[in-house]
Amino acid sequence: MGADSMKTYSGKSVYGGIAIGRIHVYKKNESLVRREKIDDPDAELERYERAKAEAVAQLKSLYDKALKEVGEVNAAIFEIHQMMLEDGDYNESVEHIVRTQQVNAEYAVASTGDNFAMMFAEMEDDYMRERAADVKDISERLLNVLCGSASGAVQTEEPVIIAADDLAPSETVQLDKDKILSFVTVHGSTNSHTAILARTMGIPALIGTDVSLDGIDGKLGIVDGMEGRFYVEPDEELLGQMRRKQQTELAQRELLSSLKGKENVTLDGRKVMLYANIGNVKDMSKVLHNDAGGIGLFRSEFLYLESDHFPTEEEQFQVYKTVAETMAGKRAIIRTLDIGADKKCDYFGLEAEENPALGYRGIRICLTQTDVFKTQLRALFRASVFGKLAIMYPMIISVEEIRRIHEIVAEVKAELTESKTPFGDPEQGIMIETPAAVMISGELAKEVDFFSIGTNDLTQYTLAIDRQNPRLDSFYDAHHPAVLRMIAMVVENAHREGTWVGICGELGADTELTEEFLRMGVDELSVSPNYILPVRRRIREINLEA
Amino acid sequence: MREFRYVITDNEGIHARPAGELVKLAKTFTSEVKAAKDGKEADCKKIFALMGLGAKKDQEVCFTITGEDEETACEALERFMRENL
């Protein structure tokens, strides 16, 4: 294994992390099905029914396994596979072939599977074409039961990198996790159940990899899930480099496993809500994986930035509903559109501004272009039926703004009631990110359920320092006493009105300040998903009575 | 017989998960439940047929429900479509 034999491939990473180990090329148990004449179709069909019952039972237990490991949304596929096995048309086809051709059940299942897979393969959209894999998967399962062979088991002593052409969802979930370092597939898409399962399971994985599986079985490989690279027979230099990268990552994982499921509680018993900040539905798995207690800041901008038109109510509703359902009862705070001249979309037609930080942005756009705002509010109120959503309004500077928001919300609710559309009753709060909001926080607190302090903007507006300008670095103090006193003031004013307070800016993740924040009485900290566990560790070391 | 039309708003159309849920719901009624699109018709109690319609966003699907419990079935199915698709 020398430098000259190293090969580098690229694929699309569906989950980060580094895996180093032997490559095991996974071959499907493609049982060669032979067409055999039979004498007694009834007996053959009885054999088929027994196999089907066994296959359904297997799917039930896979469903339970997946439910525990990856949650209801991802487990649903196994329920759908059960329905497919019990589908009237599928079974009629099998029966028809067995009876009319007087052939064995294996052959009937294989032909039926091929025909149904073909139907999907010929469909127009990508998603439906991929469902051909589901049909093949259930047919394979039936065949394995009929032939009495086990599938999916990987017979190796040491953990390996699984390389395969493609992996069916049932194959991924059956893999013995202790034996799997990673998987690399030639096909597959980010939409595939396998990719979603991989993300939720936290296994580094690459799909759509440009690798040839011939002759790589048993060779040493490295999967770099951060860069989307797959190395076969790496040289010593790369191996060393990757081992170091892996160690850093492993340290994070160890922290994770030792702190996962633990409470965010100080030594003297003060509990704190520790939530995650995210900017896309794609980050939901990180929220769950890092054991966040909720979402403290979900930036809704991506919906607008990734679109070439104003996102419709339905488009937004689907996203918010997914968030609410995935969080399954945990709070998810969604911040309404916070866009401005620095983060803009062409279709908004915003003019260039001399000073975008102090310009037409956030709530100012929403209160001017109320139709855009109402579309988002309608989607949010409707999606609230499906979980514990909360709504947060950015860039507030006055009580009048909140009153205006309440009026608009009342109109939205009236319209929804009028059209008999179900909607929930989400908590509503505001961002405290302007010195003005800090000064009048006592009055603002009377109007809302919660505050979330956006320390990045608050610091910038308080110190009059642009963080993007490196020449100002020597003047900048992230822990400036002015900012810290403002936070203390906000908490005091809010608590007097029974309003709870979180911090969702970068300072929230600054473990040098965690103790100070807790002493101030901050109720919630919302940080990037990868900071959840480090902050939890810090919280658990603090003794506020000491 | 009851009938209603629905235009799909979900980006992915009647994909696996909602199709599964729709089949589950349709099976709770004794009535016959059919969905039709562009001249193709599918039995809503059969998942392959339903997915085979390939109903996508912005396409109209026509549901016909015939049987004893058609009234309640129609109402429940219409609500399901509105909330999920």
C-alpha cells in the first residue's frame, strides 16, 4: 500500500465524521430465481401466504427498531412496506401467475416485483422513480423468506466501511451498527430514505460516489464525511492527517454520549432550557442528534433566499409543519422573516442602502408589506396545530410595533376562522437586539410571552462597531460590560412581568459567560447544535450557591 | 355517490408517506374510494395504484366515494387531503 496506489473519489456527503477501516463490498442477496413447474397451486399459494406473514412480521419488528433508533417520521417507510406487501394488486398478480402458469411462488414474486418496479421506473418525477427501489426491496424480502436465506447480515469481525451499489432502507436499518464505520454508495440520492436514516443514525455516509466497487473489497479506506471524499489505500501522510481529524471529532462524540440524555442543571439544582439555533430544515437532524431541548431560533430566511418568488402559504406551511412534527412536542421558535439590504432576494426589489444595518429590514419590511407578513403568519398559525411552535418577531424598537403586530395577527386569525381552517395558539415573543428595546423592555414584556436576546446585533448597535470590519478588532470587546448590563436589565424587567428570557446570539454559547448568565436569571440559552453539549457540560459544573 | 376535487399543493405530490396514510384512512370505510387523474383511476385502498397515479403539485385529483358511509368518508378524506397534501 504505497502512495502510488492511493485513489481518491468524491461523493455527496449525507452525514459528517471520519471513518477509517477495511472496505467491505456489500452484495445483495440476489437469489437467482428459477422458474419451476408446480402441481398444486393452492399449496404453493399457501406457502406464499406464510412467507408473506413472516415478511410482514419482519417489517413490524424493523418498524419498532427504526422507531426507537430514528423516530416515527423515518420509521414510516416500514409501515408503507407492510402496506405494499398487503396490496391487493400485488397479491392478485402473484396469485394469477402461480395459477395460470402453474409456477413456483418465487418466480411469481420476482415477476410481479419487476413489473411493479417498472411502473415506478417509468414515472416522470425523480421521487416516484426512486420508489422502484421500495418495490424491489419488498420483493427481495419475500424471496428471502421463500428461499429460507437471511439477508443483510455482515459477517465480519472488525468494523468495516460498507461500500455498495445502493442500499435499501431495510438493509441500512438491519446493519449491525457496531460493525459499521460508514457507508459509501454509488447510487442513491439525498432524498432517499437511506440518506435520511444515515443522518439520523449519525453514520458518516457518502452517496453518488464515483467509485468502482471491483477489487476494493478488503482494502483500507477512509471516508471523510466533512469533505465528501472516499480514499482507497491512502498513503501514510493522509492516514496520519485523517487520524488527527478523526480524533477531534471523536472527542466531540464522546462528550456527546456521556452528556446525552442528561439534564441541563447546575450542581445546586437550577434548570436551564438549552435550545438550538438553526437556519434550515436540513439542520433538524443536528438538533435531535445533539439532544437539544427545543429550537430557540429557527431562521425562516432560507425559505425566501432559496426561492425565486415569495414563498406561498402552502410552501411555508409544509416546512413549519415538518418542524413542529419532528420536534414532537418540544418547543420550536420560528423567527419571522429577517431580511434586509445585506441579505436580499431579487424579487423583493429592495433598494441598495447606504447603511443596511440601520435600514429597511426585519419587522420593518413585514409591517410595510403586510401581505408578505400575513402569508407567513397564516402558515405559522396553521402549522401550530401539529406541535409546539412559537413565533418570534425581530428588530423591535417600540411598543407600537408590537401592538400593530397583534392587530395583524388578529386579522389573520379572523380570516382563518372565517375559512374554517384549523389553527393553533403559538406563544409569541420578540428579539431584543436594539438598545431601544432594552431600555423599554419593561413595557415590551407586558405585550409578549417571551424575549430572546440577539447578542450579535445588540453588541453591534451598542458599541457602534461593525463586526465585518477587521480594523475595528482592537476596539471590540465581546464581553463589554455595557452589553452584559443590558442583558441583566432585560432579564430583570422581563421577570417582573412574568416573561421568560433567552439568549440566541453567539454569546449564548460562550461558556466563559454561562455562569454569569445563570446568575442574572436567564431562562434559556439557544446555541448552534454543536455547542449544545459543551454548554451542557459547563452548566453541570456550575454551583450558583457557592 | 359523493365526489370532490382537490388540487395538490404539496411539493412532492402524493408520495409514499401520505399515500400510506391515505390508504390507511380509506380502509377504515366500507365505501369504495376511487381517485382519478387525467383519465387514470385508482382504488384508494391500494397503495401501488394510488402512487401509480403520479399525482403531483398543482394537479387536480377527483375522488369518488360510493357506499353506506360515503358521507363521513368524503368529509374525512377531504379534510385529510387539505391537511396533508
